[in-house]
Amino acid sequence: MDDKENVYVADSSNLAIRKIGDSGVTTIVGGKSNVARYGNGPREDAKFSRDFDVVYVRPTCSLLVVDRGNAALR
């Protein structure tokens, strides 16, 4: 949860990161492909393994993606 009480969810079934806030649920990264793989890129072009998680980093107001299946931090 961030400072504005938005909740971030690693949706490993749909390979996306979702944000739950006052306006509802939005996809902020991934979700375009249903194939697990590694790929940096803007928004929907990012790709993840099926074993990933997100952590909100308060001091930098950012999300850290822990992509275990690709042995990557992003």
C-alpha cells in the first residue's frame, strides 16, 4: 500500500501489476501477453515470469518488482 492508500497487486495469473484505488482497479504494467517471459518495456510491453511480486518502496515512492522466475529485480 502506498502513501495514498492505493494497493498494488502482483497478478501472476495474468502477468500484470494492478493498482486498486478510489477509482477502481487499473492495470499499470504488463497484462498484454499471456506467455511468461522476461521483458523490460513501457507499461503493457513489460513481461514477467509466473513467480513475481511487488513491493512499495516508501522513501523513493516507487515499486520494486521481484521477478523470481527470471532472477531479476526491476
